[in-house]
Amino acid sequence: MANSTAKFIVLMGMQGAGKGTQAEILQEHLHIPHITSGGMFRATMQQDTPLAHEIKSYYDAGNLVPDTLTIRMIKGRLQESDAENGVILDGFPRTVAQAKALDELMIELGQKIAVVPFFVITEAEAMKRLGGRRVCTKDDNHVYHITDNPPNVNGICDIDGAPLKIRSDDTPDAIQKRLKAYANDTTPVLDYYREAGLLQEVNAEQPIEKVTADLKAVVEGQTA
């Protein structure tokens, strides 16, 4: 039976907007899992299943995983026991086709997307943040920044003690390409959720604590 109080949340925002940092805080606040598309792909490919083998074949060939496989993977994840009270989706959906498929999946599960917080920052601010970002080598959900959110010990993750690294896609040229791709691919998704009345803007250029407060207000106001 579907949980009528479950909170299914989709986080949106360009790279560097702070989704990962805020998702970890929100996860503890709501006691629901933070699910990233990249994390799901990695976890799935470690399994010995037909779906895992199929997804891995696309990865190994350097090709994008088709939406049909991605949705099958998401469906399986949302049916796990820890997701019965809802999830925080981060990195999915990336296209309108994926958003529509997610809506259909929600109907199938007897659920619906509660709210889509949109982290708003300028491209200049995103460039600045991404250039100083460091991620944990053990769990890339643990994200730091050399000036805005530094670890307690330089170069070491506070949570699991693993070394931090600079992501290969955090070089200036790579960052510009990613931001351009985001604008091209994801802006229509924002419009889709805005038209559905689900999009709620959060000013992500504020201090972390203020962003957290605004995010909680948005989520609690939309999912109460």
C-alpha cells in the first residue's frame, strides 16, 4: 500500500548550486534517502543482473544510457524498503521525457512528486564554486569547498576520513561545457515543473544555513 505521507522531492539547479550539500542536510531532516543518478548507476552496475549488464554495456561503450533503462533502474530503487517514506532525487530527471516517465512511475507506485526545489545561482557564481569544489574519494555525495565549506582537516573528508579530490569535470573548460549543456537540456524540465505548479525557487547564493532554512520551508510547506 502506498504511503500517503511519503515525500518524493526532485532537486533542480545548475552544477555548483549546492544541491549535494543541501540534500545531505535534508536527508537527515526528513529521514529519507538522497538518491543521485550517478550513485544509482554505479550501484546497479555492481550487481549481477540483466539490467546491470545492459547498463554497463552502454557505459563501457561511452554511450548515454537510454531513458527506458534509466526508468527501470529508478523504479527498482524506489521500490526498496528505505524509499517507502519518500526520496530526494538529485540528477534525475534531466529531460522532459524523463520527467514525464517519472510522473508515470509515480502514478504506478500510487505516489506523486511533492515539490521541486530549484536552486538559483548565476553562471559566474557556479564557475567560482565548482573551481574550488573537492569531493570525497570514497563517497562523492560528501562535497566540500576550499573557501565556502572546507573540511575540518585540509584534504580529508570529515565523514569517513578518505582523501578529497578535484573532479576531472571541474576544470574551467569542462565547467563551461557542463553549464551550457545544463541550460540546453534542463531548462525545459524547469518549465515543465513550473507549469505543473511544483517548482519552488530557492536563492542558493546565500550562506549555507540560510539556504537550508529556505529549503526546509519550501519542502515543509509543499508536503505537509
